[in-house]
Amino acid sequence: MKDKLDSSSVDFLIDAVLSLKSRDEAAAFFDDLLTVAELKSMSQRLEVARMLQNRETYQDISVKTGASTATISRVARALNYGKGGYNTVLGRII
């Protein structure tokens, strides 16, 4: 099975993100690219990952973020068995 990130359009998106040079540029890009719901969903998953790294319980995470247990489980699986993306980002920003 092909990797879900193996496509020229995904490469183009990743290159676009890497070209951003400031928080303002990134905010403008994501505002143009994503719906409010998509942006909230992405930011929620990153917050869930941070909280999981801090060993907070699923219940506390759900109450604080509004994330479902399915979302929390999916993020936990990515943290533990994924390609390390969450860990890389969180290690750099916190």
C-alpha cells in the first residue's frame, strides 16, 4: 500500500508550509487554506498530543479540549507508533 503522504500535491503543500517565514505568514496561509472547523480540528489534535506527552488522562484531555476519546486514541497511536511528527514538533516548540 502506498504511503498516504506519497503524492505530488502533498509534496507541494509541504513545500508551501516550509516556505513560510513568520507566524503572520503562516496564519494568513492557514486562514486561506483551511475552514475554521479544519483549523480548530488540527489545533485540537496538536493540543491533545501535548497533553498526552504530559501524561494527562483521556478524561481530563476530553474535558479540557472537547476532543472525543476516538480522537485522543488516534493521536496517542500516532505518538506511539507513528512517524514521529508530533514528537518532532512538540520537542521544538515546548
